[in-house]
Amino acid sequence: MVHDTGEHSHLDRPLPNNAELADVLQAIADYLALDGQSTYRILAYEKAAALFREYPVSVAELALRGELRTLPGVGETIEAKTLEYVTTSSVGLLERLRQRYPEGLLGVMRLPGMGPRKTRLVWEKAGVADLRDLERAAQEGRLRGLPGMGEKTEANLLRALETLAARAAGPEQGRRLRAVVEPQAVRLVTGLRALPQVVAADYAGSLRRCRATVRDIDLVVASIDPAAVMAAFATHPELARVEAQGDTKLAATTHSGLGVDLRVVPPPSYGNLLQHFTGSADHNVALRAHAQRRGYKISEYHVEHLESGRLIPCATETEVYELVGLSFIPPELRENQGEIEVAERGELPSLIELSDLRGDLHVHSDWTDGRASLEEMALAARDRGLEYICFCDHSQSLAMTGGLNPERLRAQIEAIRALDERLEGIRLLCGIEVDILADGRLDLPDDVLAELDFVTASIHSGFSQSPAQIMDRLVRAMRNPLVRSIAHPSGRLLGRREPYALDVETLAKVAAETGTFLEINGSPDRLDLTAPAARQAVALGARLVIASDAHSPKDFENLHWAIGEARRGWLTTSDVTNTRPWEEYGRSNPGSEPA
Ligand code: DGT
Ligand code: CA
Ligand code: ZN
């Protein structure tokens, strides 16, 4: 029996959700970093925070059942701190750290360019306790003169503060990566489909349209017994709480604080509901206007024939679209970007699919910052049904990744050729992701690049350069005949970094002229080129490659995310080079002089 201490008993309040627990552990990690503690200790908290944040079932319940240490990387300390928080709503260690340092210092420490050591320095020597203080100190020139800081540091910090402010106000705020949410949505749908009362179930909304980020999960169900469906669904172990419930709707949150909306309609109206909740809102507005012109009114329950007043429920989306004279519009195209007019003419493109990809031209290994060997990567690619892959590890200037100098690259070429001899069922190609240096030169000399089967070039520095400088670098790289593609052309990292000043029109025109491919990079936080840029590039005559940028075997999954972005960009197989066999576009005679 737990005795009431007279303070808040934990029995009075709901268990903390996973996001809250993750925040607590992350705060401990941050304070420990500020405190100058060992990286090892900090990492343990950070890893647990990341694990908890996306864990599908309640971590607090696991902790109370004594099962926390069955999770990977969770040891005694993490278990103790988690239990302490779950049972008392606070952690002693965290409270002590909070008394030692102002809370605003954490924001300062997380600002790009700062870090723990510099944060302590500006706190102790310039009285900076939060981001506001930092901005003022930089503006007033009070940071220059501190060890390791100068005028340039102040300018960089002011720019980083500006970016931070823009992001906090930006449209991506509060959105999550599709790659994080989709697996959970699939599990929820699978749970629904397993219910005897459920005739059909799908996720809808931005997730079904394959947007790179989503705000929530929208679920739709066909059933004649909504009460039974919702009662069963409410007990799903991945839901933390039901927020609201009506006769046919339910709103809940997951353990990570993600919203889940569920709607149930009778099976004959399922097509109407699915169409309505797939959106986008803009597409629906345009569709309704189109229907109106044809004498129909579209709602989430039926299509109404205005003249006769007849109500026509549609079991499938295809019926909805066909009733108003359109062919079925794939969800990825439903953004009001001309899809209704094109569907009316019956000219929608046949969109590319994952199974159309024959090869992957951007794969890393443990020769640089990948986490698996050449062979492990090759076998994983073969298991996924790829016919060929090209290893494109980093080049020497990216020292943090262990980038390859000419000597190591030549050794890697030998290793790849030997492995290719030995392995059946997949062709292995030698390439490089050569860095485009800040001054526009490539990071490796042409004679080395000429020994490779394929060269992709990309920018990893000088992100704040002017549009002219950025484009000059990219154009110069594309004009080198040894460069076959440009990787992640805009440099964006969703939620972390804005794209640099990319001029898509110039990029695409020069790509078309030089025959350089432009990449759609499938890393879930890149998806770069974006769909609109990819569509524009193709219209201007460029050809694309779809690549995983895999750093581990499971990352070949990135091709799935890239295909979503490609479909949103209206791409067909003929727009994407790696839908073809390597022989059709590979350099026939590596090592020879470029044409
Ligand atoms: P999100 O959640 O921001 O990632 O994007 P969506 O598109 O999933 O938006 P959401 O969840 O607010 O609504 C799902 C769909 O429901 C949306 O794409 C279209 C439809 N919908 C929602 N609210 C409205 C509305 O007020 N009017 C119309 N016509 N449709 C709506
Ligand atoms: Ca949504
Ligand atoms: Zn890469």
C-alpha cells in the first residue's frame, strides 16, 4: 500500500507518457553535458530518451512492472531514474542540476555553434543565461575577446538565432517525419482490420498522401457497428488516452503524444469517407467546385445529384471520382496542383513504384560513416531485390566521416571488385560521394574520379553562401564530365536545417544540358529534391535518380520514402534513371578518358 504523503500522491494523476519521460531523460543528459560529465554517462541518457520517445507502448507501465531493463541499452541507472519520476513526478538528480544552472542555458547549449564548453564560458564571463542574453551579447560585441571567440563567431551565432526563430514560427513546427509515424499507423490499421466488426480500414490524411511530415494519424473504418469498433480500438496498447468520443468518431493520443483521429461509416459510404479524410483540404475544395460544375455535391457520406436530389453513397474512392467524370487520382497527387484538370482529360501519369527500381546509386559502408561492411550492405540490397548498387562513400574533406583520400579510395575499389567477383545475384559498382568544397573545387582529383564507375557530388559546407556562390559550385560540379549526379541537391534537413540558396531552375537546366542526374535522397529527414522541385526539374528536361543514402542495411527502406516523394512529384519510371539496367547508362569502360 502506498501511503499518501500529504503532497501529491502519484495515484491521483495519470502516468507520464513516453514523450514526457523522454524529455526528463534528455534534460538530465543536457544538464550533465553542461556540467562537463563523461560522454559515456550522457550518451546512456540520450539513447534512452530517444528510445522512449518513439516506443509504441507505455514505458511508465513497463517500469512499474519491473520490465524496463528488457529494453535495449536500459540499465540500472535509467531504470531507477525512470521509476523515480513515474512514482514521485520528479528526479532528485535533475532538481539538483536545475539549481546549479539557469534553465535557459540549455537552449544556449543546443544552438548550433555553441555546445557545453562555450556555454559555460559565456555564462561565467559574459553573464549569458539564456538565448536572449546571448543575442544581446553578440549584438553588442561582448563575446569577441573570450577565448576562441571573435567577430565572426558573433555573426554566426546571430544567424543561427535567426534560423531558430524562423523555424519556431514555421509550418514544420509540431510535425513528425512520415518515416516515424507510418509504421505506427500501419500497426493501428492492422489492429482495426483484425476486428470482426471491421469491413475495411485505412489511414488517410497527409500520411496517405505520403507527405514528408505529418501532424497526426487520421484513420477511417467501414463498419455497421461503430460502438464496438471504438470500444475495442480504445484499448489498443499503443494509445495512451482517449481524448474525446462520439457516436462515430474518436480522438486519442499515442504514448509519444501523437494525435489519432478515428472515423467510422457504414461500408456503402466508405469511399466517400476515405476520399474526404485523405484530403488535402485544397484538393477537396477544388474537387467540390469541379463536381458543382457537373451538377453534383460531394460530402464525406455520399455524392448528391443536385437536379434529382438523389444521394449516391460510394463504397470506393474510384466511384467518387468517376461519378464526377474523373479517373481515380492517386493520393500523392491530391494537392491541387492541376491533378483535377489532368484527370478530366484522362491523362494522369502512371506513377513510379518501388518495384520499378533496379539499382541504388548512393550507398555508404564502414569505410566511412556507414555502420555496416561492404558485404553486409550488398547482401541487404540483394535481399531487397536490387540488381546493382554503387558504393558512394564520403571523400577526404569530410574528416568526421573518415572520408576517403585517393589511396583509401583505390583500396576500397579493389575490395569492392573482389567482393563483386565473389557475390552472386547482385552487381557492385565503385563510386564516391565527392564533396563540393566551399570554393567550388571537387575534393578529389579527376584522375582518381576517372577510375570509378559513378561519381555523385554534393555540398556539405558553406551552407550560408549567397545564391550565386552556391549555384556556381553546383554548376561547376555538373560541368565536370566525370560527375554523373548531384546528391541531396538542396541540403535541407527537416526540422534541423533550412535548404541552402538553391535555384532549381538553373540546376535543372544545367543538369539537362550536361546529362547530370539529380537525386531524390530517401533519408527520411532529407527527401531532397522535394516533390515540387523534382517535378519542375523533369519539366525542364532533367533526369533523376532515386537513392537510399543507406548507412546501414535497414536504410534501404529509404527507397520507400523516396518513392513517396517521387510520386508526389508526378514522376514515372522513364523520369528515373535507376529504373533501367546499369548497362544502359553506366560508363562502359571505367578508367578510360571521359568523352
Ligand atoms: P496534417 O494533419 O497537417 O499533416 O494534414 P492533413 O491533410 O492530414 O490534415 P487534417 O488531419 O487536418 O485533415 C485530414 C483531411 O480531412 C484533410 O486532408 C482534408 C479533410 N478535412 C479536414 N478538415 C477539413 C475542412 O475543414 N474542410 C474540408 N473540405 N476538408 C477537411
Ligand atoms: Ca492529418
Ligand atoms: Zn551520402
